[in-house]
Amino acid sequence: MQVYEWISNGPEETFVFAKKLASMLQENDLILLEGDLGAGKTTFTKGIAAGLGIRRTVNSPTFTIIKEYHGRLPLFHMDVYRIQDSYEDLGFDEYFEGGGVTIVEWSKMIQEQLPPDYLEVTITHQGDQIRKLEFNPKGQRYESLCKELFK
């Protein structure tokens, strides 16, 4: 599968691009977000939420692990960085198949519990405000999604 790249010149551009992606998302879509602290994972998630029509303030679920928001589709926002045991049964599959969009930050912590198809987005610093976003689709659904997004 092809890796797609996009350069953001600031948080506003990241937000708008994620909002565009959200308009294409469907039930049970799964996005894995990777990147260093401060790379823009929460900004990206806020754009997805806005594109799904969510009006609540979105912030990182660092200490709660999972936050739920409701819009055109439910948004399940997970930060699994603090998971001690990658096999701990927290019912992730219920979210992945729960009829909403799931975003997982630090997904490497639960790699064994992930379904085979997903869209991995890695955000890296390229300068003070500049970020590179790499979209790595796994499965036909996400390959098609990226082709449409990057037209």
C-alpha cells in the first residue's frame, strides 16, 4: 500500500485537513495517531470532531484512556499510552465495532488488539509550526479513503 504525505504549515491547516477527512469517514472507521508530544495529535482529533459535527471541547484523554463524543457519528478518542499490559481487556473491540469513528493515540501499546484494517497517521515536527503527516492505509477501505482525500 502507498504511503501518502501532506505538509501542514500550522495548527489551523492541520485542523482543516482533518475536518476534510472527517467528511469522508464512516461507521467503524479506525484511525491510529502516532507522533511525539506536541506534534499535533490533539489538533488533528479536534478537526475530525469538528468535521463530525461535534460541538464539545475535545482534549486528550491521557488520564481517562477513552473519551466519547457525539456528532454525525460517535467519536471514540483513546490515549493508550498509560496501558500497563497490552493484553489488558478494556473492551477495545466494542469501540472498534461500535458504529462510530475511533481514534487511538499511541496505538503501538495495544498492537495485538487492533483489527487488521485501519488508517495510521504519523505526525512529525518539521519546524516550529510545520508538520509532516504520513497516512499509511491498511486495507482496501483506507486505501480508497486516501485516494479520495489526496485527489
